[in-house]
Amino acid sequence: MSKPRCGIIQFPGSNCELETQYAFQFFGWDAMIFRWNTPLDVLSKMDAYVLPGGFSYQDRVRAGAIAAKMEIMELLIDADKWGKPILGICNGCQILAEAGVIPNTKGEYELEAALAPNTRGKEPIGFICDWVWVTFKNTQKSLFTTLFNEGDALPIPINHGEGRFLLKKSILDSIESYSQIQFCTSKAEVLPSFPVNPNGSMLNLAGFSNKKGNVLAIMPHPERACFLKQIPFWIPDPLADEKREHFKKGEDGVTPWKNLFIGMREYALENREQWARNTFHVISRGGSL
Amino acid sequence: MRASLRLFTYLKGIDLQCMSASHAIERFLHYPYLKKLSRFILWHIHYENVSRHEALESLKGILEKSIVLVNPNKEGYYFDCLPPKRIDLNHNLVLIKVSQNEAFLDPHIERFLISGNNRISKIEQALLWELIVTKPEGKDIADVEKELKEQVILTTSRQKGILVHPISESFDILPIQDYYSKT
């Protein structure tokens, strides 16, 4: 069986596309990097899309604001309508929020979430680069989180200046319909205060899915936490101990973050025949973007 | 005795934020009337127990001795008002003030200025967008502002708005006569 194909979209200013490609390829994807202005007929053949981290368009106006207006987002909206997986990491998460792809409660792609500048209490704290822990809630609501255990705490790096999730009040009532990834302690306690919640996010959100569960926007970087060699020795986590043991034997290993890539792959393998039948429709509608 | 000063800072060279925003407004939001977009940072600096003259001298001293508010290598500034704007009858000038709904001003700047000069009691910061738009035929300024608000200013979807995020920011359309000098 051939591998599912994943398109990693590189905007001017994206800078995490290579490690994202490496992780996807390692976990069984045929992952390719495409520029944002690649013709639609090439891109529409992908089984999944990833918007990697970085500073698209130099974060002008707001992080993700300019990239969200680009024509390629029409293709992603089409892909979302077909139910293809779309993952936005860090700047990709900001772009998905600015484009209204998450949480997209009414299916109308309206702006319903913001990634505001980081704060500690009420003070702005600027750019954060650190390791944090996240836990999972409503894992079965999204294809990305089905293989994770609710209540697990996993370490992951964050690198952002504008990562504070703010949601429209109307969404808060239905928040349990969404798969959520929340900042927590190493013991999976979701505490709203700094440094557990490092950027002041509402509900400690580090990431969340759309209502259908085929789109995940996540501020931390799973592609930088999926191999044991990426886990720093100094963090108080069993994965750091596991890394020591593996290194003694001269081996590397993977972390539970592999589940994100594998869950996505399993879903793509199940559905790609159906998407392939629909691809012709997408191409014939618009031609090259 | 209190004094409140306004300081407008801007980039001397090409402002890439304006360039990208203008491009997005014209090409992706399909708003054809924008002729020019400029950007300023507006600082409100409040002094206690000083005359206006003393406050102005104090602020000039801060600008001369530090780069906290203005980096003279790349930024310029105006006190109190923006310079007079001459626009022809076919155009409208619209000035928008954008504020973050929560904390925005870097606490280091606030601490530096307030602890270094105990006569400063409060500092506020906001972003100003200055738009010069062609006046569509048969429309007055109220119509222009309404159209701008819906199509350009308030972001509601990919196709509508870019300058203000409705969840994390708020905005005001400012009265022009209060912000531009007449001479």
C-alpha cells in the first residue's frame, strides 16, 4: 500500500517545514514541501495539509493575518469540506484561526478565535521559548488525538509571541464538543496560573480542533518532541529518563507524540480513495490558483 | 497640576506592515478605494504636578537621552498633533485608533519611564492607521466610514477586514480635527 501524501505549505517566512517534513516521513507519510503559490491541481492531490511554524509575512499586521488572506487558503477550505486532515502548528495555528478554519462552529469560516500576545497575569511577556507540558481532553472528538490517553501529560516545546488563545464567548458553552490540548503540570494538573499556563490562554488552551475533528490548530511544536533525542535531559519527565536509557544503548526512540502523526495517517489511509474520487471536482472548479 | 502629552511615532523608511496591509486590502479584500495607508504609534504620557511646559521639556529630554520611545535611526515623531494633511476634495481622510483589549504596553518601558521620572504617572499606547480613500460618487464620509468598517477594518472572515481583530482588539474612528494641526 502506498503512503498517504501530505502537503506542507511553506509561506514566505515559514521556518519549520524541514523538521515537519522529517517527522511526517518518519511516521509513514510521503511528505512534500510546497510553496504557497503552487498550482491548485498539484496541491489538491494531497491527502492532508500542514501549515508549519515560522513567521509568515513577517507577522505583519498580526501573526497569520496576511497568510490567511492568500488564495491557497481557499484550497484548504475545500479540503476541510471534504474532511481531509489539516494541521496548523504555531504560525500555522495562527493562520487557521485568522482564516476562520478553527473552530468554525457554524461552518461559515468566520473569525471566532484569536491568538493574542502572550501575557503573564495582566502583563505582556513577549516571546516565549520553553518546554511545557500539555494534556488531552475529549480525545475521541478529533482524528489527531484518538490515539492519546486523556489525562496524560506530555512535554513539548513552545516558541511564540502571540499564542494566547481567546475564544468568542458563544463557543465557551459548546467547548466540550471540541478536542482540546491544554497546558498542564508534569502531573497533568491544569492550573491557570503562570508558568503552567505560559501565555495566559483561555482554558489553558494550547491547541484545539474544529467541530468535525479533521482540523487541529496547536501552538506547541509536536514535530520537535516526537523523537527521544529531542527531549532535553533537564526536564523532570520520564521521557528524559527513557532517553538516557536509550542513549546508553546507542539507540534513539520515539515519544507518544508519534500518535498524532500515526492517527492522522490511519485516518488518511481509510479515506483517501473517497478523496481521490473527489479531486477531479476540485481541480475542474478553479484551475490554477 | 496635571499634564497629558501625545506623542506620535512612525517609521522613517518604508513601513512593510502598511505595504502588506495595503496589498491585502486591494487584492484580497477587493476594496478599490484605498489610496494610501500609513501607521503611527500613539503614546499618551500623563504627568503629575508639572506644568505643560515642564512636561514637554521632560519628554524632550527622554527622547534625546534614550531610545525607549523613539529609535532615531529609524523612527521619527510628532508632539501633540500630526502635521497638516492636504487632501483634495475627491478623497477622505480616516484615522483609526486600535487598542488591545488587555495588556499591551511592554512593562519594561513603563517601569523605565515611571521609575526614571517620577513625574510621569501613566503611559498608554495605541496603534493608529491613517487611511486616505477615494470618495466614491454619491457617498458622504459616514457612508465611507461604514463601508471601511465592514470591508477593511473589522476582521470577520477571510474576505472581510484585516486591521482590527474583533476578539482581542477594539478600535475608534478618531475625529480628524483633534489629531491634525491646522498650520
